[in-house]
Amino acid sequence: MHRKILISGICILSLLQTEAQYIAEVLEYRPAPGQYINTVPWGFPGYAPSVAGGINGSLCLGAFGGYVVFRFENPVENHPDNPYGVDFTIFGNPLETWSEPGVVWVMKDGNGNGLPDETWYELAGSDYYFSTTRRDARVTYSNPGDTVARDVPWQDELGNNGVIRVNSAHEQPYYPMHDSFPSIPGDVYTLTGTMIRGAVDLDHPPLLQSFRRAFGYADNQVRGQAPWTRPDNPYTPDV
């Protein structure tokens, strides 16, 4: 339900026959509030580059709208030899009963300036054409203004509102701290993106489940087995 790639751990592997490339550089990291924000290593900007150069880095994007922008050194080719049409893979940390589907966008650096300043295209996941999917959803977060964890209020463009609730396991502020994220205003900020309807089972507390979407989202389906250059079929429920 989130813009760009909303996951707790993220790494990308670009596939081309038997050769592979990894994320070359993180260009921007702008998370939404969340339980791991302002913590090391999941939600601290100094650790964002950990997702480059391999598949063992970690990064939390928080709630709806949090995103990360990165680049490859070489273009990702739509290559016919890649199994199932999978030309790149996003590694997250979903569980069998807990998925955090993140929307993925791609851009071609047509002018060759190395900047993400051209047209972005959303990859059409399984919920892309659903009537419940909202384009250009906007959520505004307000800083509760404390040095410890406090519920973070939010409101969307439809007038819905609520809070990102704190928990006893994470006692630091959930709103991105200005010292670490100087580009994020210290009072309120708005994030936009495509919002899909969640598939969360709240009927059996304390066991909560967030079910995976059919295909096409990051941090949505458990990863397969090594070698990681051999993709799993994203259109089947089995690994």
C-alpha cells in the first residue's frame, strides 16, 4: 500500500543471463514515521547505503508513502533469457503470514545526468486495476513533538485520520528527527503514492496477519533459495 518501496529490509539484484549487478547508489531516503525510524540500522540515513553492493543491507521506510530512490550502474535490460520475465529482484523480509507490499516505480535515465529527474513508471502489480486502489493518495503526518515515542497523527486527502501507534518495544520518536532527516520538515509533511487496500486479519489478536498480494510488490513474498540470480516465479504462490 505504499509508494516506491515500503519494506523493512531492501536490496535489489538486476539480472542479465548469468551476470548480476546490485544497487550502485542510494540517491534519496525519505521515510514515513514508523517504529524503526530514528534507530540504527533500520531507520537511520547513515545506514541507507547498506543496501548497495549486495543483498544483506537493511532499510525501513515506515508507514504509507515512505520511499527510497536508488540507481544501477548499468541499465536493467528486458532480456529474453531471464526466467519468467524477471529482469530484477527486490529482496525484503516478509514472513509467511506477514507481508508489507510496496509499490515499485522505475525510470530510465534518458538524458544521462545520473539524476532521477525524468518520467517515473509504476509497475502494475496484481492490484493495479482494482477499484479500491487509490492513485496519488496523500497522507500528512504531524510531529507529536517529544524526545520519546508518542503516537504520530496522520490525515489523508479524503479527510480520514488516525495515528501511528507506538509500542513498548521501540521508545524513540517515530517521526523522523530533523537532525537526521534535515529535508523533512520538523512539524508536518506529506507523502504521496499509490495506496492498495490491505489484507490484514485483525480478528484473532494478539496474532495479526497481513496476507500477501498475488504478485508485483516488494516485501510481499518470501524469498526463494540461492543462487539469488535464479528468480522465483512471481506468479505462483509457492517458492
